[in-house]
Amino acid sequence: MRVTFALDCCDREAMSWAATTGGHSGDVVRDVMLAAVENRFGNALKTPTEIEWLTDNGSGYTADKTRAFASAIGLKPLTTPVCSPQSNGMAESFVKTMKRDYVAFMPKPDAETAVRNLAIAFEHYNEQHPHSALNYRSPREFRRAMALST
């Protein structure tokens, strides 16, 4: 199973995700992009200002159709240098956390159960998982605190 996700680099929230038994197709990537924009900007079909969208160099991310779609919804598509996963460290750290703290402990007898458990894991991560960079708050706790302070 492969998971495509959109992670906010400011508050660490996993804004959207999709799991497939195939690869990271352009259709899946575009669905995740749109869901991230809608989730973050209240069902808007475009960001209010251009936002950088950093990915690796997988074909689903670098396809012309995906890059054009990203631009159309207000995202500036950027890719990490080839063979340089450390340049996308926040995403790599997120994957490590999900595998270590969630996937390792969840039952996965079949794809349907795995996806159901992934949904629970993503929700727990966003609501409960503390981050040192967020003063040991979860992504959503951090967002709520920021909203109250403005």
C-alpha cells in the first residue's frame, strides 16, 4: 500500500492523504492537492496567494498535467534535488513517525482494514501527536492556539 499526503510545513498538519495499492499516480496526487487546498481554505478551489508545493521527483508529481493543475489552484510546484531525500526532511520525518508510532501497531489483515486504521492514525497525529517545534502541541492544537492569539 502506498500513501500520498500533503503536509503543512508550518504547523505539521497532514491536510489530506490517499492510500492506494498502486503507485502515486497523477490522479491521486491531484486529488490530494485539491483536498489540501479545500481543507485549509474552506472549500476554496484556489489558494488566496501562491503557496509552495514541495515534492520528490516521482512521475505523478512531476507530470505536466499535475504541475499545470497545481498552478491553477494556487500552488507553486517545486521538487527536491534528485537522490536527495534529506532535502525533504519534514516529509521523511513524518513517514518515519507514522511507521514507528502508528503503522507498526495497527492490524493490517487486508487493505480495507489498513485504510480504516490509517484514517484513525492520521486523525490522532493531527489532534494528539506532540511536536517539539510546536512547543509540544499537536498540529491542530498549535493552529487553535495561533488562531486565538491573532
